[in-house]
Amino acid sequence: MEAKLTRVAVEQLVKTARESNGIPNFNGVDLSKINLFEADLQGADLRGVDLSRANLSGANLSETDLSGANLGMANLNGVNLSKANLSGADLRGANLHRANLQRVNLCGANLSLAALIGVRLLESDLRGANLSGTDLIGVSLVEADLRGANFHRANLSDADLSEANLNGAELSGAVMPDNWQKMVKSF
């Protein structure tokens, strides 16, 4: 049975790990529905952790390892995920409004039906990611690697695709920005 932690316990684990120059490790921990509003979890090991329906609004998750984590329906509004590893993570239906996702690894991640309005995904790796039905209005995907990503029925209106690589991406039914073919590196 997985352990269920409170916010106080999470903060204590982070503090203890940092005092010993270690990395906060939460493997096998159930953090679903937890309120970690504006928490500082920079560099934490959150591989495979259940953070579904958690409130991480305004949190610092930069340089964290969230590979294979469940963040379905999580509130990630304004979160800092720069340089984080979210490969294979489940972000279905998550709220990522105004999140910082610069240089993030989202290879194979499931972002279907997520809200990413105004998100910065500069130089991020989204190879093979599922973004079907996702709201990407005004998103910056400058120099993003989008090879093989699924954008079926996604809304990319006003998105900046400058120098993005869309080779093999699924674009059927997607709402694309004007002149998008002239913006991208390849498709």
C-alpha cells in the first residue's frame, strides 16, 4: 500500500534532504489531491508519483524528475517546470495556464484535453506526446521538437511555432495559426 503524505510531511522531507545535500525522493508516495500551493520542490525525484488532482499552483518544480508521474487533472497554474523531466507523464486534463515549461522533456507524455493557454514551451521536447484536444491558444513552441506528436483536434490558434520541428506530427482537425508553414523548421 502506498504511503499518503501531508503538506507538512512533504516540506519536512524536502528540508531534511536539502540539509544533507541530498535529493528529495518521493518514489511510491501517494500525493493525489494534496495542496502544495507555491511549494518549492526544485530538483525533487517525483518519478511515478501520483499527483492527480493535486494543487501545485505557483510551485517551483524546476529540474524535477516527474517521468511517469500521474498529474491528471492537477492544478499547475503558474508552476515553474523549467528543465523538468516529464517523459511519459500523464497530464490529461491538467490546468497549465501561465506555466513555465521551457526546455522541458515531455517525450511520450499525455497532455490530451489539458489547458495550456499562454504557456512557454521554448526549446522543449514533445516527441510522441499526445496533445489531442488540447487548448494551446497563444502558446510559444519556439524551437520545440514536436516530431510525431499528436495534435488531433488541438487548438493552436495564435501559437508561435517559429523553428519548431513538426515532422510526422498528427495535425488532422487541428486549428493552426495563420502562416504556420512559414514559421516551422520542418513538417
